[in-house]
Amino acid sequence: MKDLIVFYSLEGNTKQAAEKIANILNADILQLKTVKEIPKNNMKFFIGGMQAMFGICARIEAIDIDFGKYDRIILGTPVWANKAAPAVNTFLKNYNVKDKVTALFTCSGVGDNEKCVRHLKKKLNNLKASVALADRHSPISSENDKRLESFLEELTGGK
């Protein structure tokens, strides 16, 4: 089975999780990049949160990948205003992959992971597994390794 990890990460939390998952599953990895980067200062909450809240799709760099060669896509997103990052919305809108996305991981500092997952489930046809992770600077981030382990067992059938 060939897997592709697709993710967006502003400050590295989602990227860190994506790399762990890709390494364990021996999966290919694709980082979504926006054409215009969101600032990493306090404006990120205003700009990114507003875009996410209103379902705005950010312009992302072109992707030249044959998604047909993958059996499944595992999607990763930070949680902004209880929703997926705008780059993830764009990816799902512009590329015909909704049937291939079978797993989802979210990373949040203070957002509601479950609301984000529920929102994405409405867009994805075959979502079978999801995991909510905490920002690496959060006091509860120590639980991330256990959560990732359970998520990966679910994806691999315990192998």
C-alpha cells in the first residue's frame, strides 16, 4: 500500500507530526505552501483565523503529483478558529482527492480539534481514522506520542 501524507504547517507543529507519520508508514510527504505566507506574529490569529472561520481558500503553490498512484492520503492541518487551515481547504477544493483521504490528523494550541474533524468529515467521503494532537508547546503535548501510536495502529491494523 502506498501512502501520501499531505499537510499544511505554519509554525512546524503539523510538520513535525507529518514527518513522524511518514517515517513510520514509509510514506511520501507533501507540504502545502501558500503563495502569500501568513505572518508568524500575532497577525496570524487575525488573518489565518478569519480566513478559516469564513472558509476562505488561500492560494497555494501548484502541485505536480499523480495522486492516482497512492492508495490513501493522510491529511494534516493545524486547527484555526475550530476549522482546517485555508491551504487545506484549497487543496480539497482544487484536487480530486476527497475519496483518497482516509485519515486525518489535527494540531491545535487552543482550538477545538473535534469541531475541525466534524467539519472536514462533511467534505471527505472515506475518512476512517483521525487523531487530535496538541501544539508541541502545550502542557498536554506529552500525550501526542501515545495518540500517534494509537492512530498508526489503526492505520496499519496493528502491524
